Amino acid sequence: MVEEANLLISFIKLGMNKQFIQQAEQLCIFNLNDIMKSKLANLKQDKHFTYTWYVDMLNLLKDQDLLRQFQENQL
């Protein structure tokens, strides 16, 4: 399990590009904690959601060992 403080690290510090960060902010997502609390169904309905951004998000979660937990949270 990832420590709560690690979930609050900015996307910049995690090495994400400017476009990912801008789109995340448009989706009201500012850190890993926001991703982990989000519901994919709600994200998909947002006009700023794209599958390109989603793939980048999944890769980020995989790199941070959070992908399985995110998937479980969606059930």
C-alpha cells in the first residue's frame, strides 16, 4: 500500500508532461490521490476526457504500483 503522502506528490515531480497535467487539471485531478478517488464512469463523461490521457494515466498508475488498486476501486 502506498503511503498517503506519496499520493499527494505533484504530477510534475512524477515526471508527467505539461499536456497531461493541464488535462488532469481540467478534469479536477491534481495528484495521485485524486485519481485513486475518481470513478472512471464519471471521468469518461467529462468533455475534457480523452483516451490518450487515460492511457497516460494508466501508465502512471502502473509505474507507481497503483494500477491494481485503481482497478479494484472501480468495481
